[in-house]
Amino acid sequence: MSAESSNLSNIEHRAVIKYFVKKGKTPKEIFEDMVSVLQESAPSYTMVKKWARLFQQGRESCEDDPRPGRPVTEFMQWTKKGERPPKKFKVQKSASKLMATIFWDSEDVLLIDYLPKGTTMNGQYYANLLAQAREAVVQKRRGKLSSGVLFLQDNASVHTAGVSRQALKDTGFSEIDQPPYSLDLAPSNYFLFSNLKKELRGRRFVDDNQMKMAVESHFDCKEKEYFLGGLKALYTRCEKCISLEGDYIEK
């Protein structure tokens, strides 16, 4: 890039990011290169990280996704003989509900799994996810597995199934005991999914892929301190729970 290209539009920024992604550069390397040339007009690291992730997942367009409008509903109307019937509009489809299982730590999201349509979440399915989570730790957190991984989950039936218990043992993770019926002490409940729902509330998605992109973009924009803060809150919540003699924290 030349110095004359310092005033680039958002779409041009994304095109540059896409080019560097195809060259095999990391978001950090892309950001540093763009700052060295564009200086103050360079995009933020958060933006670089977000769009690099999208292009790595196969996205080709540098344009913003169209915002879905109000859905058009189909209606019926009686007409007199000889009158032309009113034009009918098709119902606009929207995304259905998705079940997401997210494994995360104090740095970032390690793995997101979306339960396929027609599939039941059971012990065997979750056991397979635990194996994938272990592989994610191996690939993304070099050396962490040998130094020890503390694993926290709630007491859902798929987590306590025999096949799941064996799979967790096979990962080598050390499980932290979770008091039953204590969602106020579950970081994924009071922090991760709670904040995700707040951001997505009221938004409509044209299909499941757009919804998945919104979920992943939500996490891509978060720095390490965001996830660390969510876990640190567990300590203060536990202290408060003890001071309340086990009473529920959030009334």
C-alpha cells in the first residue's frame, strides 16, 4: 500500500484485511501493517480481528450485511366479481432457534458448537464435544493442558451422564464442583449468555447462518479482559453466597 491510500473507506479496509488473510497473516500482523501505513486512519484492532475471522470462515463480500426489515405477512381478502385480486406477498422466513454450546476461558472462546437440526443433545453428543474442546485447548493454548486445566460446568443431565463423565476424565481436565441449582454461580449463565442475549435481543435474522455470524461477531469484538472479568466475578459471587449462607444471589 502507498502513503496516498491513507484515507480508505470501511469497505476498502476490509478488502485489505481480506488480502492479508489470504496471504496467511494473523489479525495482529494485519493490524500492525495497516497502522504502519495508515497511521491514525487505520481501523481498530477489534475491527481487524472481526473481519479476519469472517474471511477465514469463507466470507467473500466486504459489504455490510443487509439489515432485515419488518416481515411481510400474507393476508386474504374477498373481491367482487370482475375485480382483480390484490397482489399476495410471501411470508418472509426468519431464522429458527439454535442451541449453542460454548467452551471458553479467561482469554477467549475456544469452541462454539451449534446443535444440528433434528439432533438431540445427549450424553454421547456432549462427550464428543468434550473431545473437541480438549483439541481446542491443545491447538489454541499451548502448554496449558500439561500445566493443568480447571473445568467448570453445571449439573445438566447431559453433563452427568456416564458417557460424559468418562469423556471428561479422558480429557485430563480437573473438574470444579458446581453446587446444584446454582445458576447464579455459573459464569456462562450470569455472564456469557446473559450479555449475548442482551446484544441480540430484538434483532431478526433472515437465516441461521446470519444468526451464527452475529454470535461469533459478538465474541470477536471482545478483548481478553472481557472474558477474564467474567471469571473473576465468580470469586466475588461465591463470597457473597457464603455471606448469605447459601441464599440465592440475584433476587
